Amino acid sequence: MITSSTELYCLIGNPISMSISPQVHNAAYEGMGMDAVYLAFRVDDGELEDAVEGLRIVARGFNVTIPHKTRMSLLVDDLTREAQISGAVNTVRNDRGKLVGHNTDSLAAVYLLDKLGVRGGAATIIGAGGASRSVIYALWMRGFTRLYIHNRNRRRAEVLASSVKAIYGFDAVGLPLDPATLAESIGRADVLINATPLGMYGGELQIPGDALRKDVAVMDLAYASGGTGLQRIAVKRELKMTSGLEFLVLQAAFAIEFWTGRRPPVTLMMEAAREALGVK
Ligand SMILES: NC(=O)c1ccc[n+]([C@@H]2O[C@H](COP(=O)([O-])OP(=O)(O)OC[C@H]3O[C@@H](n4cnc5c(N)ncnc54)[C@H](OP(=O)(O)O)[C@@H]3O)[C@@H](O)[C@H]2O)c1
């Protein structure tokens, strides 16, 4: 039962109406016997500072999603190593008014690279926002050296490429998001990562059918009830693949551990995620 002592955790971002994080977190809290609730709040760009100051007073912790992950790193009082190096914050812990920014997307990405069995080599990344920065940290942790970063706004990809060259020493290049250039870089990569909403809303990723070699692994951060277009291609071509749903549950589990110091029930969380999304 929700009472005056129930702890508040939440998600801020825009859009958030399709987010299934509330179902995933609330299932975990119930399983852990926590007196806590997780809500989602739509927060626009111009409202971010005010929202964060309000949460500093009322929330024990919160998650940050599109489009605030990069800016959030400037609004907290302290950063964990993952958040500091990646330059993106998706999880904030409120230590009695002091906000500590963390990046559990990076931890989820490290876990999933290990699950895919890829280590070192080259990666093709689609997207140049906060999620992309988080995944690049994981690629660095796992010894990757060459990055092809594609983005709708090519300039943003170029800026991110020069930034990660300087931070990590990657051999990185910023490229446009067109099928021909994408096919070329996928042909040279060991792993293909989608860090955009493509497949969730705003259309599907356009990849030429024969661009995906048999030995390329796929990490999709997007999720949809019937799978995204990219996930359907990967299944059809029998590629090693991880879905945005796994990513979502893992980053949520690492966030709960950061907030509470306790291991959450990941299987229960995955069941809640699948039910919320209508996956059979
Ligand atoms: N499964 C998970 O747990 C999980 C975790 C993290 C992120 N994600 C997903 O990853 C996506 C990116 O998140 P973020 O935090 O990086 O957001 P962000 O910082 O706002 O960046 C958004 C990125 O997506 C690109 N993009 C947006 N709409 C697009 C479209 N219609 N076509 C092509 N590119 C598009 C943007 O390109 P421009 O620069 O050209 O605008 C940018 O590269 C979100 O959809 C988020 O839900 C999922």
C-alpha cells in the first residue's frame, strides 16, 4: 500500500508515454518487499533544471532518458566513473540532497557485449546521443579500437567521433545515416549497435538486406512488441543478437542495485517487461 512513508523513484524524459520502466521497477520493488513506487514524468528541455531541483527534495533516486542524458551530467553534484568518462547520466541517487550521477546503460552494454561474446575489433554504432556515449564506454572496456558512428545529423556523429578519439584513443569516424555508407561500415564491423529510437517509433532502420554478414553480432537498444525491424532481420539471418528489452531490464537492475545496494529479481523484471510490452 502507498503511504506517507513510501519512497519515490521515477523516470524523467520526453517522450515517456511508451516507457515500460514503471512496470519493470514496480515489479522489482514488490519482489524485494520495498515500500517504494516508481513513476514516469514527462520533462521537456526547458523544464529539466526545475524538475531536478524538485526531485532533489522528494525522490530517493531517478532515471533519465531521451533527450536529457548528456545534459544531466552537468546538473548533478558528483559522478561515478562510468558517468564521468562516458559523459552521460541515466541514473541519479539522492544521498540526502547530494545527487550522484551514474551510468547503468554502460554496465548493461558491457554485460551484453560479454553475452554476445564479442571483444576487441570494430563496431558500427547508429546514434550519437547519450545512449551511444554509454555504449562507447562499454566498447572501450571490452577492448574495441575502431568505431564507425552513423547519425541522422552527421555533424553530431563527427563531434562524438573526435571526442571519443580524445577521451579513449579510439580510431573513430563520424558518418551519415544512409543505407550505402551503413552497409560499407557494417561490412568491416564485429558488432552493430542501434542506439536510436528507430524500431520503437519514428520509423525503422534502413539496412540493405545483404549488409549483415553471418559473423556480425547485433545489439539493439530499441524494443517493440513484435521485435524491431533490425531484430527481425537478425533472427532471420541467425545472427547473435540482444534486444532492447534485455538492455532495459539490465540497466534497471543495475540502477536498483546502485540505489539500494541490493540485487533485484531480474527474471521477475523480465517477465514484467514482456507482459507490459505484450510479448508472448
Ligand atoms: N533499451 C534501453 O534500456 C535503452 C537504454 C538507453 C537508450 N535507449 C534508447 O536509445 C535511444 C537513444 O537514446 P539517447 O538517450 O541516446 O537519446 P538522445 O541523447 O536524445 O539521442 C537520440 C539519438 O537518436 C537519434 N534519432 C532520434 N530520432 C531519430 C530518427 N527518427 N531517425 C534517426 N535517428 C534518430 C538522434 O539523432 P540526431 O542527433 O540526428 O537527432 C540521436 O543520435 C532512445 O530511443 C532510447 O529509448 C534504450
